[in-house]
Amino acid sequence: MFGVVRQSWALLLGMLFLMTGNGLQGTVLGIRGGIEGFDANTMAWVMSAYFLGFLGGSRLAPWMIQRVGHVRVFAALGSMISAAFILYAAVPDPWAWAVMRLIVGFCFSGVYVVAESWLNDNSSNETRGQALSAYMITQLVGILVAQAMINFADPAGFTLFVIMSVLVSVSFAPILLSVSPAPPFAMTKGMTLKALFVTSPLGFVGMFFLGLVFAAMFGMSAVYGTEKGLSVIDITIFVSAFYVGGLVLQYPVGWFSDRFDRRRLVLMLTVAGGVLTLLVMPLSQYFLIVVAGAFVIGGIANPLYSLLIAHTADYLQPEDMAAASSGLIFINGLGAILGPFAVGAAMNAFGADAYFAVVGILFVIIAGYALWRTTRRPAIPVEDTGTYTAVLPTASPVAVEVATEIAIEAAEESDAEENREKSDT
């Protein structure tokens, strides 16, 4: 791991600055929206725009890179992000914010594609898994640092928005001055949504509803804190708990994923998530219970993303995995676009604590479908399943493709070792 960090430190440092800026954006807007008097439904439009832009960017960024190259795309999109961050404070209007969130989501999607392409190109077959882990840790650390920084300035002022813009602008320097020549870029052949559903109904349906959960986590958590009347420091602790949960539980879920029927693991995780999340509602007057609820949601939702990708890959040939992963990201993005509206409408109708009700119900829906799928076809033997590789929902198709390639290589190595053992006996 240290060798990977030493080799790619400039790229990882730049991504740390970028993720800190992005982490500031989501939480600060949720808090500032309450200061400006925007209700939960209004903020739902604002937050949803980011996921719409991100989905569009994941489709168009590869085409842009092919036309003008990695460096120009990265510099252009990064500049637009920096400008949008400043304009948030200058134009505190929900429609203006929605437009800027759309732009920022589009640009971040393209930035991730470029950064992950460079990271993959800088890594060898032996270090790609470590590079992906370092990248994931860098993203999480950046978001957590952002939550701490919010407490050092007033969200009602300009300072935090200026810091966001500066962080994004500064991130260009280590990346653009040190990266290797732009790697070749090839667009992945797509898979139709119908073919993806037929291949793995649970992966398809689970990813859609998980997208709604992610929108609640990443888009509406600060809005919940504001509606609940939490202080700024309490909101930042609450938001941080989602990411800490994802970081802490990623490895244990991955360990179980490689040893048990993945459909049953999806079922157990979502049942636990649904029950524990719904139990937060009657106890929401206790802040530690609310934080624990966020920890549970993040700890289940983040690994579940990788688990559903691994489950889908179990039913695919190696050459189809990248295309299927791209389709899963698209389905997840559609769910994320709708998520803020579901949460916002529920909070407006039933109060802030309906936030946990919506997330709990979404987990229960996934659990119910997973239970039904276990009756439709026999499980794949554990020894025939691919390797679980952790990847964050904020990743672009490039990182997901790298994760699937790592899983393929691990499976091939395992098969080769088994063949050697058989030949020896």
C-alpha cells in the first residue's frame, strides 16, 4: 500500500482536495438551505440535480475524453466546479442552486473518470487492488475532513464556499503537474437494461432502490439535521457517521460475501438495516441513537453496493462484466435522482423523522425482493463465485471496471491453483 501511495501521491493528494470540497458542498448546502428558509421539498429538487448531472456525466465524459483528451477535460470540468462553488453563496436561490448542482454533478462525474483512468494506468496488475483501496480511503478521508472543517466558519457567510472553491482549484496543481501522459481511453460496449435484468434481477432491482438510499445519505442527511433543529457540529457528526459506518463494515461484509450465498447475505443485511433504521424513529430525541442510525445505514448501504455488483458478476462471463457494471451504475443513478423527492415529501408530510422511515422501508423492499429471488433459482456454489472487491458508490464506471477486473484475475488465479493441485495429486 505504501508503495502505491508513494507512486501516486500527487494524484491521491489532488483527489483528497477535490473530495473535501465536494464533502463540504453537500453538507453546507443542506445547512444553508435551512438558513435561507427552503423547506425539505425545495431542497429535494436542489439535491436531486447533482445525481441527474452525475448520471449524465457518466454517459458523456468518455465521449468528451475521446474528443479532446484527459487533461483538457479535467481542467475544464474542474474550473466549472470551482466557479459553481463560489456562485452558491452569491446567488442563494433554489433554482440557481439546482442548476449549479446539476453542473457540479456532471463535472465531478467526468473528473472521477479522468482521475481513475490515470490511477489505473499508473498501477500494475499486482498493485491495482491496493491502488483502488488507497483511492477509496482517500475519498472517505476527504469527506470526513470536510465535515470537521464546517465547524470553523459560519455556514451563513461566504467563507466555506470560498474554501470549497479554493480546494478544487488547488487540487489541479499536484494532479496536472505530475501525472504521466494521458492513458489511452476506450469506451466500454454497453449492455441493454433488459439483458441486465434477465441476468441478475436482484442486482438490477437492488441497485435501483439502493440508489434511493444513497440519495438520502449523500443528499438529504444535512437537510434532515437542519429540519430536526440540530446544531452545526451535530449535523457534521451525523453526516460523518454514514461514511465511518461504510469504512468500518466494508471489510466484514466482504469477508462474508466470499463465504456465503450472496442473496442471503443481501437479505440479512437489508433486514437488519430496515429494522434498526425504523427503530430510530421513536428514539430520535436521543442524538446518539440518531448517530448510531446513520452508522448502520452507511455501514450497510456502502458494502451492499459492492455486494450487488459481485452478485451480478457471478452470472456473467468475464468479457461482459464491465458492460454490466456500467448498467448497474446507471440504474443506481436513476434511483438516486428520485431519492431526494421521496425523502423530502415524507419529511414535509410527517416531520423530519420520516427520513429514517423512508430509508428503513427502502431496505425492507430490497430484503423482500431478495427473499423472493432465493426461491426462483438455486444459489451458485460459493467456490464458483467471484471475489468481492470494495468500491464506493461515488466511483465512476472506470473504478467499477477495475474492481471487476481484479475479481476476474482473482478467480482465474484461484482456478489455476486448483488445477495445479489436481495435477499434483
